[in-house]
Amino acid sequence: MQTYVKGSKITGTGHYAPERILTNADLEKMVDTSDEWIVSRTGIRERRIAAPEQACSDLAHNAARAALEDAGVKAEELEAIVVGTVTGDMQFPSTGCIVQSMLGATNAAAFDLNAACSGFVYSVSTVHAMIASGQMKKALVIGVDLLSKIVDWEDRTTCVLFGDAAGAVVLEACDRGEGILGTYTRSDGSLAELLYVKAGGSRRPVSAETVAEREHFLRMKGDGVFKYAVRAMEDAANRVLDSAGLTLNDVDLLIPHQANIRIIDAVAKRLELPKERVVVNIDRYGNTSSGTIPLALDEAIRAGRVNKGDVVLMVTFGGGLTWGSILLRHT
Ligand code: UT7
């Protein structure tokens, strides 16, 4: 158990996914792929794609409004807004600041956190520590990505995998031992070349040359990420359970990062959790990066799959590489 003066609990959840649905049949017309390959290798049947005029803050704002309403919290009550994303509206200011303005959260600090697909888990872990240390009482965490804006739509090895979505949670102070029972975060930057966008930062600023070389698009060595992901997620699950003095028998629901149904199945098998205790929605959304876990959490709660007192285990991994977990007793 981490030594904090307070605890923090999730008091509201919300999500937003763009209206436009891109099916595997649509992709068959765009690149050399097939519905059969995509479903059998990934479990994805369709994904949501943001409209050209929609940016990160638009999706985040919609999810945030839903979470605030669910929690019965007014925007002015928030003391922090943290957005886990790698597809912010622009380099700076942060999307957190843009959302802060959209919400009218006049008393909140705001920033973004870059941990790729682990952005939501890292952000909750950070905000949990801020609340549990007594620094603040109410905050908003958003996991959001629009990878459709940075995938190479001519690269069949990546463009079939990703979708756009946002999920949000309101975190509020509570007694220690309630709500979030533990978090765990880790990284291994020596594996950065498995998943990255080469150009657009200070190492390789955007230029006519980088655009011609298509270096502003996401690149991934999928098999390398796959191998690492299963082991990392299993480890993150066990470590957060150990830190809270619980075991897998105590877990009512596993919410894994939705990157590939074969990864999800492999993790569930290693953890010996039956299918009915694992949340899967990758078939409808694809991999929405930082959006997957808060989106799945919100859907599971609204579908009545999470009851008061249930223990929910969330595990993730992503570019960096980064990985981590959250253990929650739902209140
Ligand atoms: O959120 C974290 C981000 N990343 C991930 O989680 C990704 C983790 N990795 C994966 O999910 C899988 O590795 C992929 C789904 C990306 C790929 O599955 P795989 O079973 O590892 O396939 P592969 O990369 O080994 O490719 C097998 C074959 C290749 O053809 P050859 O070289 O054997 O002739 C690919 O060119 O499948 C081909 N292929 C495709 N075929 C049809 C790759 N993409 C496609 C495609 N449609 N979209």
C-alpha cells in the first residue's frame, strides 16, 4: 500500500467517439487488406474516425462534459485537468489548457502527459498521487487520441489498427484504502524504435524533406510490440495486486488496453481470468491508444458490468515503451 494521507476515487466517467464508422470493408478499398485478415489477426471489425475539423480537444471536451455530469461536479470545482495524449491539437499550448478553457474550469491547473497508449494510466497514477498527498481534492483525467491523423493511410500494417476516441474520469479525494487501491507505471526507452513518429520534434523538425519521406506518420514494428506487451501487462497486473495485498481471485473485471484481441486473450490466459471477467470492445473501436481504457471503463459501468465494491484491474502498454496498471475498488 502506498503511504498517502488520503485516497482518491473515481466519481464519474464519460466517453466520446466520433460518428464516422470506418469498416474493414471500407479499408479493403483503400489498401491491400481483407476483412478476414484484420478480424483474425486483430479482432477489429470497425473503428471511429474523427471528422477533418475535429481535433483532440473536441473529443476530450465531449468526454469531459459527460464525466462531469456523471459525477455531479461543476467545471469550476476542478483543481487539475490532465490529458493523456500523443495527438494534441498542436505542439503547445497543451490540450489540457484548451480543454480547461472550453469547460470554463477557472480554478484548474492543466497539462498533457505523453505516455502513448499508456497515457490514461500514467495520468490517473499522477493525479491519484496529487490528490492522495493532500495537494488537491477534485481533478479530471482524460485519455484521448486521434491516431487517424498521424497514421499513414498507405501503410496497411498500421492503418487498419487504429481509431479515434476519448474517455474521461473525475477523481475525488476519499479515505485511504477506498477507490484507487494502487497504481504501477514502468518504461523502457531502449525499445523506442518499436513505435514512433520520427519527424515533428526538435530532433527532426518538419520540413519539405521529412514530409516527402513520410516521416510525420506513425511507424510500428508490430511483432516486437506484441511480444513485449503480453509479458509487460501480466507483470503490471501482478505488481499492482501485490502492492495492494490482493490476488487475481479478488478481481471482478479486467480492463486491458485494446490493441489486439490476441494480446488480450494471451494476457487473460496467463492471469487465468475467464472471458466473462474481461472487457473487450476492440471489435467496435480498434486501438484508440490512450482512449481505450477510459472508454471501456465507461461502457462497462454504464452497461451495469461494474457494481459497487467490485475490484477493477486496468492494464496497459504502449509506445515508449511504457506500461502500467490501476487497481480500483468501484464506489
Ligand atoms: O497500442 C500499442 C500499439 N501496438 C500494438 O499493440 C501492436 C501489437 N502488434 C500487433 O497487434 C500485431 O503484431 C499486428 C496486428 C500489427 C500484426 O500481426 P502479426 O501477426 O504480427 O502479423 P505480421 O506483422 O507478422 O505480418 C504477417 C503478414 C505479413 O506478410 P508476409 O511478410 O508474411 O508476407 C504482412 O505483410 O501479414 C501481412 N500484413 C497484412 N496483410 C493483410 C500486415 N498487415 C496486413 C494487413 N492486411 N492489414
